[in-house]
Amino acid sequence: MKTLTLNIPDNLDIDNNEFIISAASKMYEQGKLSLGQAAQLAGLTKRAFAELLGKYNVSIFNAPATDLSSDIANA
């Protein structure tokens, strides 16, 4: 796993945990991390992370519509 060090300006009103959760939410939304990976990055359980996604306007259902069509065809 990579380690990243960031210098966040003092005037940015955000704590470390909130920043990490925000970044994990964005990477989940973009499909770069699975729900489990994003939750692990945020230091939360999958359930707790999934419940926080709404705060960041991220849907837990982030699969593309094309996946739904193939899922139905393969059911």
C-alpha cells in the first residue's frame, strides 16, 4: 500500500478524518475503489462507510447502466 503525506492549509476547515473520507468517497464514486477498499481507506466498516456516502452525494449504486443490462441478460 502507498503512503501519501499532504500539507493541508491551516485555513481549510477540515479535519484529517473528514478529508480521508471525502477522498475515499470520490474514489469510490469514480469506480477506482470498491466499497470495501474505500471503507478500509476511511478506517470504517463497509456499513458505516455506505451510510456516509449520502453526506457526500455519492450513490452506493455506482455501477454503470451497461452492467445492469448484462446482469439482467445473464440472470
